[in-house]
Amino acid sequence: MKPRIIYIHGNGASHWSFAWAKWFKQELEAAGYETFFETMPDSVIARGKFWLPFLENHVGAGENDVIVGWSSGALAAMRYAETHKLRGSVLIGPSAEHMDDELEKQSGYFDEPWQWENIKANNGHLTLIYSDNDPYIPQAQFEMVAKGLSPEVMVLPNRKHFIEDQTFPELLEHIKKTYA
């Protein structure tokens, strides 16, 4: 049975359909996947105190779901998986630290140490996707996430933070291959 794909955008978003997300939703649904794509509450600051209860109570994310989290959405996916079982998570451009960014500090995702072992245990499959020239997240941050989670890693050349992309075929193919 195909999982439901839950998409979580990054901070600073006024609507979920930014960049490649609308295309991704359409392609997933055409391939027979159930999806959940909505603008998260508190979408600009992306505070965990709003996002994590939303994932639990409104979305009902659970064992047959795959969370595709982009940037701050990946942080929410990681924190959620500390206490909830998922079929999998795809983490696109996450960080392990707030990097002295005031908006990231406000999110609350970095107030406690990451529970790497819980995240791994609660995910059937973990994937980390990042670009080799991300202008916002230093490569060392991706290495910390990779070290903590031992995920499948996809490094895509010259894609920055995936903001300019209108499509994301590598992500779509990964979902189809991994979660058929």
C-alpha cells in the first residue's frame, strides 16, 4: 500500500505552493499517492509549539505516512519523529543547529538536543537530500544530520536551497522507488 505523503514547507512561507511544491503534489497524486499539502500555522516563524501539535492533531501523521520536510519543515519532521512512528521521512536541506539565525532560534527546534536514536527508530526509512552549494545551510550542518541519523543521502549539485526549482524529479523518483 502506498503511503500518504505529507509535505511541510520551510519558514517564511505565506503559502505551501512555493517553488516545486505544487508540481510535486500534482505528480504524486497522478501516481496514485494520497497527499497532504497545507500551509502550516505560524508559517513565517515556523515554531514547533504550533507545528508539532498541528502534525499530530490536524494532519494525524502516523505509521503509514512519509513526511517530506523542506528546510524548517525538515526540522519539524525530525522533532515529530522523536515521539511518533512514521513510514519514513525525507529531509531536504535541514540543519542540526540554529547557526545564530534569529528566526531559527525562535522556532524552538534547537532548544533541546536532538534525539537521533529515537528519530531513527521511529522511521522506516530516512533520506537526507541537500545541495553542494546551499547558500543558507553550511555543508557541515548536513554532515551533522547525516552522522546523527545514518540516512540514505542524496547530494544534488548546484541546486542551492532548491528555491529556484519549479520541478524536483529526483525527489519524485525517490518517493516512487522507495515507497511504491
